Amino acid sequence: MDNKERAYQAWLGYYNSNKKVGKDKRKLVELANEFSRSMGLDTPPAVASLVLGKMGLKNVPGLRSK
């Protein structure tokens, strides 16, 4: 599970910095959650709130923070 959580967070970070995908934060989170389902996760992993803040994703619907 730990590797999948890290992959989810890395996916968020990578595509958040992409100008086309990262522009719409809600769509970014939808795609990230779809990615987590493709890895076999029923619920998207929680990401540290500090990390979400640094990414500019704090309080975006669909993200879980820890």
C-alpha cells in the first residue's frame, strides 16, 4: 500500500506542474482519483496536508488529507 500512496502523490505532483492538466485543480483531482482506482484502490490515499498546501491543492474537493 505504501508504494501506491507514493505513486498517487507523485502523480499529483507531476501533473499539477503540467500547464494543461494542472490548470483545473478539480479535474486534476478527478484524474488522480481515477489513477488510484486503476491501481486497485477503492479510496484515494490520504496526502499530508502540508504537501497539499505546497502543491496548492488544499481544500480541493475529492482529496483526502492526513
